[in-house]
Amino acid sequence: MTARRPLRRPPVSAALTTRTGIQARWGSVSVTPEHIARMQGSLTAAIHVYPPGMTTTARRLVHLRQLVNSWSGVIMGTLILAAGTALGGWWPGTALALALLAIGYVALMLGTRRDAARVRIVRVHAHRGGMSDTSLFEVVGAQLDALDGADLSPVEYEAEWWRIYEALDRPIGE
């Protein structure tokens, strides 16, 4: 790669220690929220590498899919509360919330299944007893940091992104 420039975001490797997620052009890094990690006694960090050429809308929908899977309980509770208040009763609100959630969930899952299946994911799990092997996470993270820190033309950036994406085994999906 060519000349280096400073990263405009924290390095990928910092996600494990700072427990903060990262959004970038190539994808994202997600980390188990600290309050959940404390309750479960474990932490998971994942690098999600999108295929080059994926549209911004497709990326946002895939990210929304990940959020919905993580936050479905909170969404359900909020919908029940809002619908119950609007309809003046707990049972009608629950029925309406379940119907809306089911329709929205099915539409989102079906609409994003092809794009989500193309996302390559590298995960690391840490728990009270130890940590899974972090070598692939660190290598891929360093490559993505170098990609974002390099002074590349858009064509060179996308070519390097493809190289990193293709080096990962296969699409895993969500």
C-alpha cells in the first residue's frame, strides 16, 4: 500500500478493549454492550465485512437486520406499550404489536437475506474462563486499518477491499 494517513476512527483492535463498535465503508465492528457482557459473563466482538459494491441502502438494511435481531425484546415491549396506550387496553395492544412486529420482521428478513448472506464475519468470544483465538480477528483488523489509513484512489481502495473480502473463507450471513 502507499502512504499512510491517520485513521478517522479507532483501530479495529481497540474494539476488544474499549468495547465500542465501529462503522466504516468496508463494514462494521460490533461488540456486546457492556451491561449485557457483565450479566452473561462473556463478550463477543465481530467484524462484519460487506462485499465491495454493496449499496449504502443495502448496508443500512443489513445493519438494521442485525439491530432488530439484537433488540427485538425492547422493540416488542415498546410496541406493546405504545399500542396498548393508543387502543386503551393491554390485549388489543399486544395483538396489534405482535402483528406489526411479525410483518415488519418477516419483510426485513426476506428483503435482506441475499445481502446478509454475502457479509463475511469474523468473531471473537471472551468469557470468564478465557478467550477464543484472536489471531484472525487481529489480522483482518490490521488489514482493514491499513486499508483505511492508506492514501488510495477509489479504484485502488476497492481492489484492496476485494482482496481482504475474498481472503475470508466464505459468507456466513446472520
